[in-house]
Amino acid sequence: MVKLLHKVMRLFGYVPIKIRHRLLREVLLLEQENDRLIKEMVETQDENSSLWDMLDEIKKSDIAKHLQGQQAMDTFMDELKDAMASEMIKDFKPVGEA
């Protein structure tokens, strides 16, 4: 008889108090977990942003180093050309008077 009464009451949306309390506890736990996950997501987004900024700085630094290396290589090549030209000119003997 009690089971039949519970079934009829469930049809109208009523639930036993034990089930109601269990569901309320579950809702509270889920809300707490949701709050924790939101905080974790915000922290992760901040960390992600910081990492992207750090990668941008590394990229800029690498580009600057590359440009400095390229400039040093250009300077070295110019000096080498001048030295080679000077050495080649030393080996020539004058043909006549100028």
C-alpha cells in the first residue's frame, strides 16, 4: 500500500524526503565543483596568457639575435673582401710610371 502511494505521489512530482535531501546534497556538491572548476579555468587562462607572452618575447629575442648575427656576418665578409683585395694588389708589380 505504501509503495502504491509513493508511485502515485511520484506521478504528481512528489519524492520521498530522503531522495530530496540526497538530491539537494548532490546539487550543492556540483555547485561547489563548478565554482572550483571556474577558478581553475581562470588560473589556467592566466597561465596560458603568460606563456604566450613569454613565447612572443623569445621569438623577438631570436629575431634580434639573428639580425645581429647577420650584421656581424656582413661586416666580416666586407672586411674579408677588403683584406683579399689588399693582398691581391700587393702581388701586382707596377707596369710603368704613373
